[in-house]
Amino acid sequence: MNPYVYRLLSMNRSKKRVLQVAVDLLLLPSMFVLAMWLKLDSFAFLDNPHVWLVLIPVLPVTIFSFVRLGFYRAVLRYIAGRALITILLGAMISAVTMTLVVQMANLPVPRAVPLIYMLLTFLCVGGVRFGFRELVNYAQNRRKERVAIYGAGAAGRQLLQVLHQRSDYVPVAFIDDSPQAQGTHVGGLMVYAPAQIDRLIRNNGVNVVLLAIPSASKARRNEILKSLEVQPLLIQTVPGLDDIMTGKASIDQINDISIEDLLGRDPVPPQRELLGANITGKVVMVTGAGGSIGSELCRQILRLKPARLVLYEISELALYTIEQELTIMQGAMRAQVALSPVLGCIKSARLVDRTLRHFGVETVYHAAAYKHVPLVEHNIVEGVRNIVFGTATLAEASIAAGVKSFILISSDKSVRPTNMMGASKRLAELVCQSLADAPRNTGTTISMVRFGNVLGSSGSVIPLFRRQIEAGGPITVTHPEITRFFMTIPEAAQLVIQAGAMAQGGEVFVLDMGDPVLITELAAKMARLHGLKPVIFTDPVAEKPGKGEIGITFTKLRPGEKLHEELLIGNDPKATSHPRIMSATERRQPLEELTAALAQLAQACDRNDVERIRRIMIEQQTAYQPTSEIFDQFWTEDDGLDLPAEKSAPDQRRLMLVHG
């Protein structure tokens, strides 16, 4: 911005008003002189002192009129057409005053001069104001993002009005799919067809597209986004129609497009009887309540109005955060749901048992578990204790406490696992299946729900990619061909709730995740959404991205990482009443075998015998096939030989478990 313009804009309001008055005190005499010259076609009158007497009353009256009319209160950079009426009234008052003074004092001023003076004053005073406005707008627009609004409907028109008041955007065009709208003008802007985006970029300098189609389905939004992502554009959006209608957001909230918008799909309408079956009016507990899946389960469960919601979480910060969020949410809903935050570990059998019995828990959603494959590979003992024995502890305690429904949140990494996290998840599934069939289980329905990555969770690559893009890159992908399944967190949580309500006991429900996503393409999409051109670098040290580019580099598969994940162990899944929930038919491990194996596994954990842990996992029906050597950071070849076993805590001994 020009430094002089910036200095003017930086002045306080009082100084700006004084400056306007000073400018007018220069303009008004100039307009009088010009009017006299136009009438007389000569400047001889300048030597007559009596001519100037007319200005003595005219100037103060005119300035006073402008003050009373509120002319000097207007903000010049936003001055609108209605200010012309104020200027015209002020000019008329000034001209009438001049006429009266000339007649009363018999001054040598022609009778036509006041009329000419009025017109010149109107044109010049107004012209200076509007000229300054355009100068400021031009200076500011050079720094603004040049925007095309996608959608020329009601939302687009409202957004246009919002953008006129913002200092960071300048709207230059509309884009609309409707042939009837194309070629017309809305709010002074031309409406273009989507096929003309190249022209808008080239001729109009458009570098941002704002989506103003809040009522569009996710499928339609995906089509639009896919057509735009190949362009060198930053794509942003207004909130969805549901958020606007419920008051959660307003049309003036402009957000970046999230990858959830691009990969998400329209949800299947839920089956209401399934949603409330295990929740409404019941006491529900969610473990890992502060995690990605756990917290979304809590939000959806709260809306279904349980009698009490027990939040079980090991992280103090995560527990505090979700409790505060649910408390605020509950106030907005005017719901009366008792919230009970419990700080603890699922491996603590005594605390788990006390919690279940004290609150009379009827439904358990077990979402607490480690999810980062490399971290579990480096910390195998704690990974097994958390995932396998933590699940066993919770499931056994649920049976003993008379819990009606127990749902384990599992993972696609449990299918033919190549890492310890996946193997532990699979063994946890086997434990739950065995306990579901155990003779002493007379009233607890145990089931499992298996699905892949959820968009935006702490274990997903998406937050990592987002941070790398914000840092300027490069985006790191482990392998050019690696793929993953993805689902939005809200959809996953809703399907988990419905699947749990279908259970009869021992089922492994598998969620329909759609098609697998190539992670390299995911990284490229995220880069394009930020207006960057993704470039694959084979040598990130030697190669550097150009302007508007960001590099994608390949590292290598991490310990235990697979190129492609699977969701089914067998090939004959059964359909359920919900189109996106399948029931997997999988072989179960006999109770006696599993009991003995878990006892050996607990002993190997006590001795930190990682090699023995891996052998036990391979021997079970986990289909575990490790792809690499041991990476556990505490393991040595001497572990498990002559070292004394760690003294197992009473809680650990209890889960040596499965008593018939």
C-alpha cells in the first residue's frame, strides 16, 4: 500500500474529520472562482475585493450544514451512494446562502453563479470523496485475494455482501452450474460456467474459489472439488446448511476445505431403533473417552440421552477437555445426562471393576488402545499389555459386573497383521470372542467392530500432512504405492453404535470403508487444496520446490507397516440390516488354548522377553507374520533367559484369565 494512503488511514477519527473540513475549505472557494470564470469568461473579478465578501458567511454555513447532515461522520473508504444526497443538500444550502448574501449586500456576483457553484460543489466535493474511496480500495485490493464465488444462489449473494466488508478478499466473479445463470450479472459480477475457470485465472487473476453451496450433497461437492483441485487455486467454503440452520455457524465464516470434505461421503440414514437400543436411558461407559473415536462416541451418545455417561480416560488433559466440551454441549441441548469422568488405566482391574459396579454400567464401548504402529513396535511389552490384557481385564470385569453390552473398537490392522499392534488387536478380538462364549458369561453380549483409518484422528497421516504443508514441506510418504482405507470420525462412531446394537454375541462387525485411497494421491490432493502444486522429489536434498510448489518425498515403510490393509480375514461376510455394516465369519480359538497362551504371554511380558512374545503371537490364530526384525528399544538377546521376572501386580495376575 502507498505510504501516504497508509498514513491517512492510520490517522485517528478526529484528525480525519479536521482534514476533511480543511479540504472543503479549499474546495469551496475554488468552486466559487471557477463558477465566476465560467460565467464571466475572465479572471478580472479577482481584483475586486467586494466579490470575496460573499464567502465570509457562505463557508461557515456550508461547513455547519455538512456537520449537521452527518457528512463528516461517514467512513470514506466505505462511503456509499446515499452520501451523494447529503452532498447535494449541503451544496444547495451553500448556494441558497450565497444567493441571499449577494442580494442583501448587493455584491457584484452574477445571479447565475450560485447555481453553477452548487453544481460544481456537488461534483467536486463528491468526486474527491469517491475518488479517495477508489484509491484506498485499489491500494487494498492489490493485497487482497481475488475471489470467484462458486454458487450464484442465495448463499452466494449473501457471501458477496460479506466479502465487500472484508479487507482480505475482493470478489471478481461468480461461477455456477446452471446454464440459466451463466452470462448474467449478480451483484454487479458476471456469472461464468465452471469450464471458464482457466479464463478467470488468466484474465481476472483469480487465486481463490469460495464454495457457497451449503445445501449441496457431499457427492456433488466432491465432484466440484475434484474439478477444481487441478487448478492453482486455494479452495475455501462456507459452512454446511445444517450448521447454518442450527446456528452452529454463519454464512460469513469462511473455512479451508478439509480433506474430510474431499474423501467423505454422504452418510446412510441411521436406523433409529439401533442408535438408541444400548444407550437411551441407560448407563454407558466409553474407555479412551478423550481420543479421536472415543470423544466422537461420547458426543453422539450424549445426543441419544443416556441416564449417565461414564468417561474413562488415562490422560488427564484429554479427560478434562472432553468433559468440558460435553458439559457445554449438554447445556445447549438442555439435556439432563449425568457425566462421570474417571481418570484411570484399563489395566487396573480393581478400578475398572469398581467403576462398572459403582455406576451400574450397562453398555461399554472400549475405544482405549494404542494406535501408532511404529511406537508399539518400539514398545512391544507395553503395547501387548495395553491392547491384549487391558481388553481382557475390561471384558472380564464387564461380565462379572453384569454389563449388558460390550463393544470392542478394533482395527483393520488386525487382519493378517505384520506388526505387533495389529497382532495384539487380533488377539484381543479372539479374547472377546472366547469370553462371549464362556459358560460363566450369562448376560453380557460381547461384539467387535473393525474398521480402518478415520480422517483426522491422532493416528492418521492427515494431521501430519497438514503440519508439513503449513511448514512449507516436504510432505513425506513412506512408499509410492501404499494405500489405506478412510472414513470420517462421525460416520465411524455412528456405525459402531448401530453395529453394537445388532450383536447377539461374539460377532466381528466390519464397516464398509469404501475404496482404499492411494496415500501419494492423498498428499497431492491436500497440497492442491492449499493452492500448491505437488512435485515428487527423488532427491529431496538436491531438489527444491519452485514458487507455488511443494515437494513430496518417499522415505520407506516403517517397522511392521503394510503396503495395503485388509478388513476381512475370510471371504464370505454376511450382510446385516445396515448397508454399511457386514458381519465377518471367522474361526474362533478354543477357550483352553487361549487361556494357556495368555498365561505364557503374561509371563513373557513380565520377563521382557520380546522374542517369546512374538513366537506366542505367531502360534495363535492371529495370522501374525512379522515383516522385519525386532525393533523394541528395550529388548536384547539376553532378555528372558536369566533375568528375574518382574513382580506382576495383582491387577496383571487377574487377567491370566479366562476361567471357564
